[in-house]
Amino acid sequence: MKYVTLIFWMVVLGEVLGYIASALETVPFQPGPVAIWTTIVGTLGTVIFAKISASASDSKK
């Protein structure tokens, strides 16, 4: 369930960031690629962060 919530918020915040960035760069906004990109990057970042945190907490025992 936490990954569903993660994907939802990554898409929402990514769309907002993509919209603002496209307005600043004066290029057309394309929501599809932005949603896919933020979903992949957000999920990978979270999984990598969880693995690093787990390995750090195991070495302290």
C-alpha cells in the first residue's frame, strides 16, 4: 500500500513540477512522459533509500 501512495504523490508532484518547468522553458507541457518519468525515479529512489537505511541499521548491531 505504501508504494501505491508513493506512486500517487510522485505523479501529482511531478506533474506540478513539470508544468512549472515547461512554463519557464516555454515548451509545450506533456503530462504522459512526466508521469512515467516521476513514477520510475520516485520508486527507484525510495527502494534504494530503504536498502541503504536497512544496511546501515544492521551494521550498528
